[in-house]
Amino acid sequence: MKAADIRALTVKETESKLKDFTVELFNLRFQHATGQLENPMKIPQLKKDIARIKTVLNEKIDE
């Protein structure tokens, strides 16, 4: 997800995406631990998306 796409969302939608991505990251880590994860590169990509969302959310709150 690109930062421009995140900035287009409202604060509530952004918080919702953050929660969804956090749950998805938990599930991917669980799959990785049990050896069921097909694409392990999803984990770092999801971490970057979460960081982007947090950054944009902080920008919106500071305004």
C-alpha cells in the first residue's frame, strides 16, 4: 500500500487498516512458525505497510 493511498483515507479508515494489518501480521507469523507460510516475503512487506500507516496517522493527528 502506498503512502498516497493511505493519506486518501480518513482517520477511522486508517485506524481500521492498521488493526487489520496487525492481525494479518500475527497470523503470518503464526503460519511461519508452524511452517505453513508459502511466501515469507509477505512479513517484511506487511511490516513496512504498518510503519507507513503509523507515520501517516501521526501526520494526520498532528495537523
